[in-house]
Amino acid sequence: MRNLVPAETLENAATTQYRELLTQAKAQKALAPDDYPQLRRLRSIAQRIIPFAAQWNPRAAQWRWEVNLIGSKQINAFCMPGGKIVFYTGIIDQLKLSDDEIAMIMGHEMAHALREHSREQLAKTQATNLGIRLGASLLGLGDLSTMAANLGGKLLTLKFSRNDESEADLVGLELAARAGYDPRAAITLWQKMGQATGSNGIGFLSTHP
């Protein structure tokens, strides 16, 4: 199914979407500068985790990883296909995250990209839109590539399945642990997350069942 969306095409679409997001944040003076302490902290954690990423996806060895921080009260973070990571200040400040807890979140989000969960979800969307009855063999690669690029704008609103989230938990935990972070931080992280979001499932927990 995921072959309906070429990995390279989706990664390029994600990079375009990422650039647009950063441009918007910069225009709103919400994009953290390179010397901002919280951003330097995030990038330091990422540098420790990234060397272990290629074990889960060989393409990751060629990804141009990026980490940026956007000023927002949102309790959220994500990693787009191709290794484009964003944290919002809200998730760090409101949850008062330790480095170990940040590593748990970062590993989880990186795992979504490494295991190509976005690619699977978009492929399902494409298959639905195109109609399985047409048969993938009738479609030229150019058509598929164009559609994948158009779907790039949906990357920030994707909802992953519970199976995807469970896999991201396991892979992310291992990534962070191999980088030297305490996996027990996952427990305190989810306790903080539950307290911050309450029973309404808002914010981060709405997309992380």
C-alpha cells in the first residue's frame, strides 16, 4: 500500500511544508533563533539520538535532520518525513520537561518518521480517493508523485492509528535509551501529559491515544 506514495516524493513534500511552517513562524516572530537555550538543548538531544535512527530506516542515513522550536502554548511536537523536527515551547514549559522526558518525546516522533507512518496513512488516503477499482497499474508515476506532493500539506493533521502509536512508543523508547537517556522518563512524561491535558484528550493526547 505504501508504495502508492514514493518515499522520496513525500520527503520532498514534507521539506516544502516544513519550510512554509518555519517562514510563517518567523514572520510571527515565534521562531527561536539558533542561540536560544531551549533550542540548543533540543538540538543537543537530537544529536545523541540521530546516530541510531538508520537502524530503523536505511534512508535516514541520508536525511538532512533539522530541529526547530516555535513559540506557542501548544503542547505538541512532531517529526515530518525526512527528519524535520519541531517542538513547541508549550510542551517544554508547561510540562517542565527534563532532558530524559524530551528524549522520550523526540524518540517517539522520530519513530513515526522512521517507520513511515505518514506514508502509510497518505497511501490509504490516496487509495480511497483514486478508487481501488482503478488499479494502481493504470496510474503513471507522475500522477502519483503529483498527488503525493499535494498531500504534503496534510502532514501536520494526520491521525495515526493505535498500532502506529504503539510502534512509535517502542521504537522511540529504544532510540532514546540507546542514546543514553533513562527510559523510565516515559512514565513521568505520560503522567505529566495526562495532568496537563485532563480528560478531554486535547492537544498532544488527541493524536496520541
